[in-house]
Amino acid sequence: MSKLVIVESPAKAKTIKKYLGPGYEVTASMGHVRDLPKSKIGIDIKHGYKPMYVEIDNKGELIDKLRNMAAESDGVLLATDPDREGEAISWHLAQMLALNLDETNRVTFNEITKTGVLDGMSHPRAIDIDLVDAQQARRVLDRLVGYKLSPFLWKKVRRGLSAGRVQSVAVKIIVDREREIRAFVPEEYWSIDAKLSPKGSVKQFAAKFYGIDGQKTEVNNEQQANEILARLDGADYTVGKITKSVRNRKPAPPFITSTMQQEASRKLGFTSQRTMRAAQTLYEGVELTGMGLVGLITYMRTDSLRISDEARTAGEKYIVETYGDKYLPKKPNVYKSKSSAQDAHEAIRPTMPELSPDKVKDALSADQYKLYKLVWERFIASLMAPCTQDTVTADITAADCLFKATGYVVRFDGFTVLYEEGKDEQEDEHKALPPLTVGESLKLKKLTPTQHFTQPPMRYTEATLIKALEEKNIGRPSTYAPIISTVLQRDYVEREKKQLKPTALGEVITELMEQYFGNIIDLQFTSKMENELDDIEKGKLVWTSVIDDFYKKFEATLTSAEQSLDGTKVKVPDVESDEVCEKCGRKMVIKSGRFGKFLACPGYPECKNTKSITVDVPGTCPKCGKKLIQCTSKKGHKFIGCEGGRECGFMTWDDPTAEQCPQCGSTLFKHRGGLLVCLKEGCGFEKKNERKSKKTGENE
């Protein structure tokens, strides 16, 4: 008889089976097997907040199979993911399979490699009830808030709405930023830039006006700028003090969940969900030629910056062999995790640093390759020597005015030979200055005054929102992606290009929550709750006591809110569009329904006219030659249609391009498999879609 090992996913099961060999049967639970019921709250509030778990719909056959396999096996090992959620899945499996919770039947793998799997198997333990309780506490908290607050919102705003404990805080953060933007009053200021060159040289460099008589001077309007220009009329420009220094730029640490999601957003344009999907497959295992199934990265839900000695040694070996000894720092780089980090796992890193992205590219999908390359480069760079720069700051005097010029020269590129961290905002680039000497006269080439206005704060992107959630201690590594996807799905937030903007509905809900449920939506309260969940995990708090303390206050707040708003309905303001109703002449408004947004006449019920919201796209219809538009189906799916509608009947799921077919001149469409295809009947032209690199401009 063999031992039964249960994991969550078939891909992970297949990889682990390869390493364990005969004597083990590995199967998947396909995620959770039990959860709270959908049709009711499922918590016995009067008897210690006991959760009433039920088997998940459509999993009966799978559960029967697991029970039969467990009965026929020579023991069961639960190998779900190494975090709270994974621990809870193992606990539910143990309950369903009648396993002894005191036995050492739980194993975890930080990486799905032969070393990682065998190491995990050699250190079995009992299920960690404190971890399970922390997950149960979060689940029960969210269920209590959701199932009590949602009906309140149905009565006071509109049916179909739902509320969430952490998601409501995320929406508030986005709404608060929008309020800052609206309240922002721009202030005028001016800059004065001088283009200078050493006499006898054609090389030019820029210097910025700093002040008068050595004191920093703010230039707030055109009159001040003109007065300074008058001072400078005919002035000689002379090099004053020169300050030279050496700056060491250290590499960024290896990824944790939040920084990986931020960097994938900045550099790859990935949403957090897309990032985590690709990371999951890289962790669970990919088929490599000559190696079989291999997990390419360590566990991707982590807030620890720790790396193993084995991984460090392998990474340093690669650096020396590829770049040379000088690219290793004199002392190894060590990164400290933040104080609130659980530190149960390592940082996110390649399981085998010797497997460079080029070596595995052919085995990976486009998303897998891009993310693996990002993780691999970040990890290798984190072990490398700093970038050393020679910096120069020159004070330049003209009349009684002072200008400053700053530049640097890279003395040693260090880690930047491989990787540099992306930035949320563009930084000023300082180019190298020509050789300058104190007292040297300079030639003025151009003096440019420029008017500026201070800018409001930027709206959040996924990257900056994740950074804010982490800094404010809202949520944990496993929750960032679900938080963002949930607030978008609920239409509380929408994407405007890459920026996150609250909808009218999101603002109304936030205002309502602030007025009546201030503690739930309070950032410090939510952060404190996260800390209490961590303390439950550490065995310092009893989870039911935390829930009881929260619920008694929440229930009183809910009762008070219902009494205050008795008989009151909160209206969500309509957003007016530019579209005119052809039936009555009113300007149509944007409404939200089950399948997304649509246009409706504000004259309802007298005028019941509605329309789909369409978006212009490049190209023309290959059937009738009219404009193409992006439409939304009744189930919320985006597709491309013809503005001629049913008269033409053309539709496709492929995206149109601005490129024309060389055979018939019709629009080419992006098709699966990286093809550009012509959809004009009888043409049949297709070619490989060659994308150009943003860095080089060459075909990839």
C-alpha cells in the first residue's frame, strides 16, 4: 500500500509525484472542499461564533474519491500551500477524512523542487491550529460584515450591492485621493534654466536658477522671473564652488508578494491577478526539456526577505561566472524583513538560480517568461555589488544670481548591469558634466524662463495602491489581488487607463460607511485588526474573543444606522453622457447593471430607451466597410462588432489593428497564437505578429 499525499492543484500534484516516486499517490483537492454556505450567514453567533461549514457545491464526487483513496492508503499526508489558507484547507481535509489532528500528517514545501519536496517530507508536523484559527477569524469577520452590511445597503441604496471589511477600506483610500485631487488648488511657480558651455567647447550642460546672493529664492510669477532676467542681462557666468562626492546605489531586495505585484504592474503592465496567476504556475511546476516538471520559483505569498544559504551560494556562483568577482559585494547583502512580517517563508526567488530566463524561455508562456525573468533578475541583482557613481555639483554665479548644475558619471555599474527597479514617478535625469574648474568663465547659449503649476497628487495605480495597503498595514500578501479585483467587479472603482478612480457608487457607499460605520472603514482600526489576526496565528489571542469584541460593537453600530436612516433611500447620482436620446432628446446617463454599464434615458418611466456603451476601435468592418466598435455582451463579455449592427451582423472576439491586409486591404485582427489574420471572406491571409521592443525598437 502507498501513502496518499493531498495538494490543492493537479499541476502541483504532478510535479510532486515526480519527486516522490513509487510508494506515494499524489492527488489534488482542487482548493477548498468545505466553506460557509452561500444561502445564509452560516455562523452560530449565540454559541461562540461557531462556523457551520458545508461541502462546496459540485465537489461531492471528488470528496467521495478522496475518502476512498484515504481508506485504501497506508497513511495520509496533507501538503497544501504553506500559509493560513493552505493550513485551513488541510484542517478541513483532516476533518472530512477523520484524521487525527495530533498526528504529524502535515507537510509544507517552500519550493516545488526535488530538494524542497524531500526536505518538506522529512519534516512532517501536526496541523497548526493557531494558523487555522487565524484564517477562520478572517473568514468569520468578513462573513459577519458582508452578510449584515449588504442587506443594509440593499435597503438604503439599491439591491445587489455588497460590502466587505477590507475592500471598503481600499475604496476609501481611493476616494480620499480623489477628494484631494478635487480640493487641490494649483500654485504658480517659475523655473529659469541656463544652457552653458565652457569657452572653446561645443559641449553644453544645463544649470538651474537657485537664488540671489546665495539664498534660495522662490520665483512665484512672471514679474519675478522678468526681474531676475533683467539682473542677468549681459552678466558673465563663472564657475564657483565645485563639490565632488562618491555615491553608492545599493540593489533592491528580492521580491515579496507586494513588491512583485508592484514591479509587474510598472514594468509589464500586469494586473495583480495576472501576476499571481503566472506566479502560481511557476511555483507549481513547468515541464522543462531534460528535467521534467520543475517548480521555478519559491512560494509566491510571502512578506519575508530571507533567502537560504544554498540559494545565495548558487546565485553568487552565477554572478562570478557571468560577470566576474568584482560584481560581488565585499560583504554579502542582507535584507531585513519589516517587523510585522510573518517570516514563515523565504523571499520570492528562482529555485535554481543557474536556470537563467533564456534557458527556460521555450518552455514558458509569454506571461510566465516575463514574470520569471523579472523574479530571476531581481534576485540575482539583489546579491550584487552596488553601483558606484562620481557625482559633481557646480555653483555658477552670474551677477548676484546663483545657478546649480548637477551631474554624475558611473564609475562602476554593479547590479545595474542586470536590473534596475522601476519607479512610480519619473525622476530628473542628471547627465555627466564637462570638466569644470573653479573661476572658469562659461558661455551662455540660452536662458529659458518656464511657467509651471503645482500638480495634484496622482490617482492610485494597482502598483501604488498595493504599496499604500502594505504601508498602512491593510490586508496581507494573499489578499492584495482579491481586494483590487473585488472593488473593480463591484463597480466601486473603475480603471481609467492605468489609474484607479472611484465611481459615483463607490463614493456614495464610502460616504455612507464613513457616516455610520466609521470604525469599520477606519484605517487604524483595520490595521489593528490585521495585527490581532497575526496574534491569533502566534497563539497570543483566542480567535472567538477577537470576533466577540468586534461583533458586539458592530451590531450596535448597525442597529443605530438602521434607526437613523429609517425610511430613507440614498440616491446614487447619474453620470451624464454626451449621447442624446433619439426618442425624447434628453442627454442619456450611464447606469450599471448585472453585466456592466449601459446608457439609459433619464426620462424613465416616460421614456424607457436604453443603449449599449460602445467604444471606437481602429479599422473597418471586413464585411461592409463601416466603422468597428467594441461592444459588451449581455453576459458582460467584450467583443468587436460593426456599427451597422444586426444589418451587417459582423462580430469577432479578435482585436482589430491599424494594419491592413497586403492582399485585400481589409483590417488585420490579432488572433490567438500570436497571429495577425484577415477576416474578409475568401482572403485567408495571416502572418506572425511581430512586436517591437520598447527599449530597442527592434522586433522581438
